[in-house]
Amino acid sequence: MNANPPVANTSVAILAAGLGTRMRSKRAKVLHRAGGLALAEHVVAAARAIAPPDRIVVVTGHQAEDVEALLRPSGVSFVRQDPPKGTGHAVECCRELLENVPGLLMILYGDTPLLSAATLQQLREAQERSDAAATLITTTLDDPSGYGRVIVDEHGNVEAIVEHKDCMPEQREIRIINSGIYCFKAELLWRHLGDVQPNPISGEFYLTDMAVIFRRNGHSVRALHIEDSSALLGINTRVELAEADRLLRHRKAQELMLAGVTIEHPETVAIDASVSIGTDTVIEPGVRLLGHTHIGEDCRIGAGAIVESSVIEDGAAVGPYTVISNSRIEKGAQAGPFSRLRPGAHMGPGSHVGNFVELKNTYLGAGSKSQHLTYLGDAKIGAGTNIGAGTITCNYDGERKYETKIGDRAFVGSHSTIVAPVEIGDDTYIGAGSVITEGVPPGALALGRGQQVNKPGWVEKRRQKTKQKKSSSANE
Ligand code: UD1
Ligand code: CA
């Protein structure tokens, strides 16, 4: 036996099968993203803090393959609900998997991305303390429209949950709503779930009918009222999606600032949940940090920069309006303003790239520089090398990609055209404007351009000729 067993035997079912008609989208609602993750990913993350993955079941339906592919890495199980016939029916679909699992069964909806593990723990503790058949989380909203209203008696027991559409005019005035987060005694849920009847208007089976069904069978249902309603937001429309995104971004920025990151105008910055940032790094306004991006200490990320799934090491600086994806910038290196690092760009320590420089699948060695108007693709560049303005590696012949190698301490003159595959050795000079099609041995100067010809007095002669032509045509 485990010396520290989990607090209680808790399983979790997450309902994620609905299309979400009110999103007006071709994509299933739970795949829409807020705060850098799909809605369902947020809910799974909260659930994983209270139950091991093999006790989490996700109900999928609309775009089931996509939803399952997204969540599979977390180790949860899936059941299909085909076609979706309401939240009660969605739970019914879990019967085969969960009916014989004793203990508590928590039911969550896949469209509540702000839900925290702490809230779920609180719910579980409340249910463990009570003898009710179930506990559900309620909150009070200024504008409760769209939510199920919770009718509570004078003892705090839930009498009924009435869906917005089914409310009598006076019930619409009720501002206590059902968050859609429940903790059931599993055995009682399975015993009575079959009693849910289809809603006379929509034909759907509502899980919320369980409140009345339990009461009818002599069991009580308790409400756990939570003041901070923002954490319970259920997303039905894109307006609510934007609000959830804002709240998640705000939460992430607060966390980072309290941990020692300076964020200027945090309301303009978007940082995904999976991003980490070291202390004393400064994030300027309008920055977007996405995916699994890691930024070290003492970095500066300039205004309007976009960094996706990249590593930026300590003391590096990213100038304004620089776009970086799947790349690595080592200690003290500087990129931007206006640089573009495409997948596979790797800047060595202390290297620099400047405005309108694009790197793709390219390593730029320690202390090397490429400051202006340059494309470096499929290139390996050594240390202490200078790449002049307007240099292009011609890595593509229309069919295949080829590699360029440039050694240490090379000096590539401005406007050089380097036709790959080619290797330029250490300590080389490339004359400005060269087209390099052959390898350059170490220590050599390479000139690959037409010879300049000066014709003394040419301009004066030309002017004289023009003058003569004009006067002869005037005399005709
Ligand atoms: C539901 C509740 C409502 C509550 C609100 C909180 C019901 C009947 N109503 O309403 O009382 O105030 O949530 O946000 O439960 N789903 C399935 N299969 C289905 C239908 C839905 O898996 O057949 C999933 C959806 O993908 C979604 C979740 O269940 O993640 C909730 O469904 P939704 O249609 O958004 O319910 P609401 O109308 O918001
Ligand atoms: Ca909803």
C-alpha cells in the first residue's frame, strides 16, 4: 500500500463533446484557445492536480479525433458520445468505464478554462464533509443570462437547477448560477442517472436534472458558493473567449511580475501559460511570448517582438518588432530590431543580427555579426565572422536545399551572393559584391565580380555629342 494515499478516491469526467453552437465556428468549442492553450487543456490541467490521469475520462464527440489527439499526451482516457444528446447523456456514456469505480466522481465541463486546482480541492473537501449525494459550485453573477439558475432552500440545500431557456420570468431574476462543476457520490449518481428524461423543448438529457431526482429519492444536494465568479466563467461565445483569454493573460503576467520579471504595460502583453522567464528580465509593451518559450535572466524583449517556442538565454536582447520561432539565442546575443529568426536559427553567445536579417536553419557562431538586410539559410557560420549588409546565401535551386559553411574570423563583403553548396574557410575575405560559386581556402581573398573599367573624359564627350545632335535637328 502507498504510505500517502490520495485524499479520497476521486475520478473525474470532463464533458467535451459539444460543438458549441453559440461560438458560430466549424471547430469544436473546446479546441478554441485562450491563454495559449485549448479550453479543454486548461480543464485537464486542473483535473490532473486532483486525480491521476488514469482516473480522468474525457467525453468527446464533435471533432473527437482532434480533441483526443490534443489531450492524449496527458494520459487521460476517452469515451465517445455520438451524437451528443446533452450533459446528462455525456455522463451516461462514461458508465461502462466508471460505474464500478467507488468513491467520488467529479464532473467538469470542458469549456471552463479558468478553473483552478485549488477550487476543485475545495469542492472535494466540501463533499467529503457532507452527507449529501452531491455538491456543486455556485456563484452570483450580475448578468446570469445563459447559465442554469440554482434554487436553494432555507437550509442551503439545492432544490433545483433551471436552465436559462426553461426559466419562468421570476426565475430569470435569480442571480445564483450553476458553474457546471460537481462532485458526486459515484455510486448514487450511477444508481439514479438513468432517471433523467429528455428536456421537452430541446430533447437533450440535462445533468442538472439530477438535483430534483436526488431530492425525490431522499438525498440532498449542497451548494458550495464561491465569491470570485471570474474563475468559473463558462465559454459559450467568442466574446467570453476573449474575456477568458484576457483573464488568463492577466493571471500569467501577475505571476511573472511577482516572481521578479518587469513587464511594461502588462495589459498589452500576451504570454502563454507554458512560458518561463528569469528574474530581472524586462518585457516591453506589445510583446507576444508563445508556446514553450524559455527566457533567461537579465534579458530585454523589445516592444512588439513575437517569440514562439524558443530559448533565449541569460543577458540576451531581442530588439523591437523581431519575430522568432523555434530558435535559440545564447547568452548575451542580440537580435533586432526588425530581425526574423525562422525555425532552426541558432545564435551563438554574444552574436548579433540586425534589421531585416533573416536566419533559417542557420548557426551563427560566437561573437559573429550580421547587421543589415541579409538572408542566411542552411548555413553554419563560425566565430568572430562578419557578414556584410545585403549578403544572401542561395540555398535553394528550385528543387533542393544546400548548405553554406563559413569559417571563423571571415569577412564577407557587402552584397555578396553565396551559391550553395559552398565552403568558405577561416580567416577569409570576400570582396563586396562577389558571387561566390566555388570554395574559398583559408586565408584567401575571393573576388567574384566583373572588373571595373574607368573611361576618362567620357561624360564630357557624350554631352558634346548630344549638343551636336540637337543643333543639327533644329537646322532641318
Ligand atoms: C451548462 C449547464 C448550466 C450551467 C453552465 C455552466 C446543463 C444542462 N447546463 O449549460 O446549468 O450554468 O453549463 O457553464 O448542463 N457537452 C457534452 N455533450 C453534450 C452537451 C455538452 O460533452 O451532449 C459538453 C460541452 O462540450 C461543454 C459542456 O458539456 O464543454 C457544457 O455544455 P454547454 O452546452 O456549454 O452547456 P451550457 O448551456 O453552458
Ligand atoms: Ca457552457
